[in-house]
Amino acid sequence: MKGELHTLISLLLAFQPDPNWWPGSSSFEIAVSAVLTQNTSWNNVSKAMERLAKSGINNWEQILKAKDLETIINPAGFYRRKATTLRELAMLMQKDPIPSREELLNVKGIGPETADSILLYALGKPEMVVDSYTYRVLRNCGLVNGPFNYEQIKQLLITTLGQDSTNVDILKRLHAAFVEVAKNYCKKKPHCVECPLNKKEGLPKESPPFNC
């Protein structure tokens, strides 16, 4: 399986050459959007981020000062819970601009996916982000089975990446590729013929067989 997973990762990285996939012009914007994107579409997140910008909220101090934060981020849904999370995150980030994973996980409303997204995309730390899209692609390709387990899948990918698991750009590209392939090809009704994972151009001839 390790050979097949290595081939899959090579295909995914070839599909996604740009590490700057997550929108945002600052670490603040990326971290906030990582919280807001929980259980909603990116379209709703974009609306909430636009409202934050129009309200002049562009740093953690202003998050804490905003009395109408819930109203501003309303388009992202679950706005009361997310406002609470953002305020707790703001207090942490003011105390420690580069918090540890454990510190982020101690913030109410931040789980492994959100914590790793903040560390990787906002703070440039080498963390592998795993989500339901990652699981869907791996499952449909026959590389995992059983229920979704975040830490197990994360460790599987890190082990397969080896030394590349410390390369921030590669980690960004790999997560982005999983998301884009799942959203555009690996759907409930898969579009396997068009899927880039069924193409092996540019890979070494000795790459193990891979059939999605």
C-alpha cells in the first residue's frame, strides 16, 4: 500500500503546483477564515470576511474590541459559537503569536483540522491538514477503510511523505490537492475518467500500479 500511496501523493502534488491556495493576505485573515469555514461553504466565509474588513477589523486586538462581532460574521453560520472561538483565539494570539498545537486545541471550538490549518497556512508550520475530502479520496482509492480517524490518517500521510513532511509548501499543496480533487472529481458520483489521479504522465516508469 505504501507504494500506491506514494504514487497517489505524487499525482496530487503534480495536480496542485501552487502552495498559495488558501485565500488571505495576512496570517490574521487566514486564521480567522480557518475558524469561520467550519460547517459552512467558502462563499459564506468570504461574505463574513468582507464584512470584517469593512468594519475595520484586521487584527486580534480589534476582534476583542468588537461588540457586534456576532452580527458581522453572521453569514458564516454558527456565529455565536464562532465569535466565542475567535475571541479566545485572539487572547491566545496576543499572548503568543505562534502558539503550539496543544494551545490551539485548548481553545473552545478549535479541533485538529482547524488547529493544523492555522499552523500550516497562517503560521507556516509543518503540519499535515486532514479533512473529509482527504478521507474521501483515500477511501475511494482503496487506501483506507473503516471510520474516519483524523490522527491515524495524518500519521499515515506523514510517514509516507518522509522528509517531505517537514516541507511547508509540499504540505500545503498536498492538502489543497485533496480538497480540489474531491470537490471536482471524487464526488458522491465520481468522475473517474476526467480525474487527474488516473493519469501518470511525468511519473517514473517504475511507479507502482495505481487504480483509483
